[in-house]
Amino acid sequence: MTADRLTPGVLLNAYAAGIFPMAESREDPEIFWVRPRRRGIFPLDRFHISKSLARHIRRDPFAIRIDTDFAGVVAGCAARDETWINGTIFALYRELHAQGHAHSLEVWDGDTLVGGVYGVTLGAAFFGESMFSRRTDASKIALAYLVDRLRAGGFRLFDAQFLTPHLQSLGAIEIGRVDYMRQLEAALAAEADFTGPITPASGQALLQRRTQTS
């Protein structure tokens, strides 16, 4: 699809139908649609935090923020040799963010953005798009706080798109298209809140909430 035919509304309709966009490369202006036969998802009650990651989280080495530098997170995700995020996709997700349909969870070391994850929200579904890390465990910590936020906000589906060994080690699983569409339909019919406060937001509190609800 050419860039002039792709709008935020078209993009949201695609997500609601179980489809998401990609580009072949940063330089390729064309967009193509992806609808995997097997879908990676994170069951929100099965996110795996290893003992070493728990120790790192408990030390609170980073500040966790929401939506303070959405463009910076997308840029961090695109800053790799091979990326599916071209200029059109970058601009469209910034528009979705301005409309309240795309969000970032950010990991900060002082005044430096060192990791994060961003995605799209519809109903009680969160469609994870990409993440990046510039410090040890920054992306894992971002995912741990993201899952905590999704659970607290009433989300029912965390779509990870594709299952990778890294995501699988954190608790992601793979399901078939029929099962995915069933879960997506239920999530779209529900309501959730991504931006509400979670208090207290310390690493120790996150680990305690996880223990109490697991």
C-alpha cells in the first residue's frame, strides 16, 4: 500500500481485523500487511521474571515513565541495521499517539532514554510493536513494567505479533489464528486504561503485586 492511502483510521481498522503493517526496510516507502498464521502473545498472568531480573528490578536502577518521549522510543526501535519502521510508519504511529491510541513505556537513566517499548491500544487489547535497549536488561524491565500496567489497567490481550526465543523466555506463547481472533474479539469488546497511575511504582512493589496475583 502506498503512503498516501494509509491513514490512522485505516491502521486501527486493520488492527481490529488482526492485521498489522510493516515495511521491507527503512528506505522502502511501500507498506505491506501481515496476518500471521501463528501469533505470539503474552498471557498477562504468565510473564516470567528470572531471579537475576528480579534482583535487577528490585534495585530500581532506572526511572519508568509513560508517554513522555513516544517519538524517542520509536526512533530507538528503528535505530538498528535492519528495521521495518520506515518514515511513513513512524509518522502514522506518532499520529496514533496524538489521538491516544499509541503509547510508550520508557526506561530512563537520569536524563537519558535507555530503553522502552511502544504499541497500539484498542479496547482491552495492547498490540506490542517494538522495543529497544541501551542498558543491560532495559527492555526486559520495560516489558515487566508494561505487563504490570496492562494487568492493572484491565487489559485482556497482549499481542506480541511473532514468537521469538527471547520473548518465549519471558513467558510468551504462540497460538493459532482462530484462537487469536477469539481473544481479540473479546478484548475489543472490553474497556481498559493504559495511562492510569500505578502506586507505588517501585520495583519492589511490582514484584509484590506479581506475587500476590500469581
